[in-house]
Amino acid sequence: MAPRRVARWIAFTLAACSTAAHAGEISAQASGIYADWSGLYVGAHFGGALALTKIDDPFGPSIYGDTVRTMGQIGGGQVGYNWQFGRTVLGVEAEASWANAYGTDTCFAFSGNYISANCGVDINAMGSFTGRAGWLIDNDGRTLLYGKAGLAWQNASVTSATSGGTALPSTSTTDYLWGLALGVGAERMLGERWSVRAEYDYRHFSDGGMQTPVGIFQPVPSPDPNAVVQVPSRAADFSQQTHLIKFGLNYRFGEAQQQTRSVAAPAFSPPGIPGVRIEIGARYVYGWGRFQKDLGDVLGVSSPASRLTYGGMKTNGAELLGRVDLANGIVAKGFIGWGDGTGSLYDEDWAIPVAVFAPYSNTWSKVDDRISYGTVDVGYNVWRDDGSRVTPFVGYGHFHQQMAARGCVQVANPQAVCRNPFPLSILGITEDDTWQVLRVGVAADMEILPAVTLSLDAAYLPFVRFNGTDNHVRRSLISPEWGGGTGTQIDLMLNYAVTEQFSVGVGGRYWSMWARDGRANFGGGGDIVPIRHAVEQAAFLAQGSYAFDWSGPSTLD
């Protein structure tokens, strides 16, 4: 009897879906909307991820650290079903993503007399099961704004190892975390079956469990200033928040609906050189930056000897941008920018062999930060109509950063370096870095309201080359550094067309690049040590742009 009940339930569900979809079609037609969103769809997506893992310290409040920033790329697929009722679209969706995301930070740094640990978080898969609710905001129903909520899952590994090359046992846990998924997005219909979308997701995961590594503590006071004792492993908890920005493409199954107008008509057809559209503009950029490097030892960067974190670097800058669309679909685009600001440097060292053994040192310095960067891309408009463009592209990106750290104050161990602080007028460390990247991505423009366009530029960086120079000025210690890796670059803009030519807009940016298996020539003396580099750039963008049709140079008969 059970199989028959299951069969009847499946038949009833399919009939209900068919009835709801048919009712949605009638409702949509009655409201004058020709676009039909109802039915089954499948799709693919890619984008960038940033996970923040908060690790609770069982030993007490930490001096520094305990929040691991894990950044990386994601890519995967989704399958869902929509029911349309006039301008309302309801649906369910399941999504699964491969992830390449990794990050490290200091953890369990409750005392400068304790050799704190290096915690790493590695995320390799994630997904969600959500319900969707949206509203068709334009007259013909081709643009959907939606929200989503449901369950999220994530496969993550959390490791911890005592820093400083102590060779003590490390700990590791790998588990599937379950939590809450929330998201918002905009989706634009392209023709009868295809649609393109941009989406932001927030995911919060329930607490996970891990173990601290076996540690080393220096009792104070003690008759022997170099005496240490081992600290047994303890249980610790962690929680995680993940932020995702994604570009997606969907294909809808079912009977194709006859269109009432051509949706692929060119957006322009100027005289002279037909189809040449030029856009130029400028941006104000208020940015936030972070650069981190883990200098390893014979055990590798899982147990670093030193870590330098340039963080909280707030910059003011400007950009010049341009784009050219040809009638044959070829596109060239790019921008250049620059900025400067200030931030902080935390320079950490472990198990320092000075006259008096210092288990953990952490110094603070003020940083002057200067950046310059640019991208140039070539793509092709696979779709262009009066309200949308979809442009896959390949390109090159360049990012140069100069940081100068001044002053030095010890914040962890009074016996360690800079126990006698020096003022901000004295230069201590400089860092001069260049990142060169190959960009492979998609630019998408979607009209979500009359004169209002949402633009997404999402690039996967399959090849990243890092070259840098660390100069410890006061120690006359110059260390060349290099490495290769990957990254992501994502820009999102909301533009308003003041006139047919002039637009203004606001938006945001998140870039992340890393060289996980780098090398450093420590002190320039041929002592090659492993090192990991990671950089982040986030920004608020405000822009104005002017677009015009070029008729070409005039000729005289």
C-alpha cells in the first residue's frame, strides 16, 4: 500500500503544480504581462565569498585575533520551480556550489606569555534550500526583484596549530554546518527561456566545535625566566557568517510563450559607423583595504614564525572608466584608479629567542597606504536589447600597493620587541607589492525600473602573480617575495539615467586575491622560506558617466 500512496501523492503534487502554473498564466495575461516565469528552471552561477569565523577562546579574552577571514571563489548550479500570480512570483530553489576559500588568523592569544595558535578555515562546498518571493516591477514583467529565505549548509575544515614552529600536535575538524540563508536579487528575462540575475546572500551557521592545540605557557613570575609548561588541549566553539555575491544564468523549461515584440532589437543604430557606442566616466572611491602575510618556517605556514597584518586601511581615491560597444558585438572596457589613506599594522612573532624568551609578541604601527590599479577587458555582447546586456569577457588587471609603517608599540609581551616604543615620526617597515591578474568574467546590465539599471561586473581570476618587497628599515633587512594564486573581483553599480546620455550611480566593490604557496628570500641572503599572501579591497563607489554614439571622423569631398 505504501508505494501506491507515494504514487498518488506524487501525482497529486504534479497536478497541483500544473494547476497553479496554469492559474498563474491566466492571471499574468489578465494583468497585461506577457512574460511567463512559471515552471521548472535550471541554471549555473559563479561569484565571490567571504566567511567570517568567530572562534571562542576558552582561556579568556584575547589580545588580538580570533576572527578568521576566509575569502574565495564559488561556482555551481541551481534548480527551482516558479508559480506566477499576476506580478507576484513565488518559488522554491535548491543550490549547490563548489568553493575555493581559505583564510588564517591568530587564535587563543589570551596572554603574551602563551604561544598562541594559527587557526585556518578551509571551505570547499556550500548550498541552500530556499523559498523565493518576488515582484515583477516593469510593465511587461521581464524584471523580477526577489527575496529568498531558508536553510543553508556548508562543508568547512577548521584547523589550529601552535605557532612558532614548535612541532606540537595540531588539531583539525571537518564538518557540515547547518544554518540560515537569506538573500536578495534581481533577475532579467532574456527572450523566451533564458534569464540572467545578480544576487547577494547572507548565511549564518550554528556553532561548531573544535579543540585548541597543545600549547606552551611561560609562568610569570618564575625563578627561571625561560621556563615554560605545556597547556593541554581544550574544547572550543566557533560560529560562522558567510557573504556571497553571485552572477547567475537560468534556463526555463516548459512551453515557450509567443512574444509580442522583439526582445533582441539593438539598443542603438547611429549613422556613420553603425552601432559604435562610447561611454566615459569618473568615480569617487571610498575604500577599505587589508593585506596579510604569514611567514613560515621549516614546518610551513600552518605554524608561522611571523605574521604581518595591514588592516583598516581607509582610502580616498578616484577612477576614470570607459567602454566601447561595436555593432558586431565586440566590447572593450576598463578603468584606472588611485587612492591613498591610513591604517594599522600588527606585526606578530612567536617564540622569539631574545635574552629573555618571549612566547608571543605583537606590535602596533600606523600605516600610510597608497594604491594604484587598472583593468582592461575585451568581450562580446551575447545578448543586447533595449533593457539588458550580457557580456562575457577576458582581460588583464594590475594592482600596486605601497605601505609605510611608522612608530612601534608592544601590545602583548612587555619583554618583546618595541618594549621601548618609538614615535610615529620614525619609519619602521615598508611593503611594496604588485599583483597582476588574468580576468575571466561576465558583465551584465539589467534595467530594473524605467531609467534605473543594475550593473554587475564579476571576474574570476584563474591566474594571479604576486611580487613584493618587505623592508624592515631599522634592521636593514630587505626581503623579496613572490608567489602565484587566484582571486575574484566583483563590482556592483546602480545607475540612473538623468538623460539619454548622462547617468549617475552608486555601488560597491569587493576584490580578493591570494598567493597561498608563496616564497620569500628572507633578508635577501638566499634563505628561502614559505609565505602566504592575501589582499582584500572593498569600496563604496559614486560615479557619473556620459554615453554617446560616434559617427566617425568627417571627410571632405
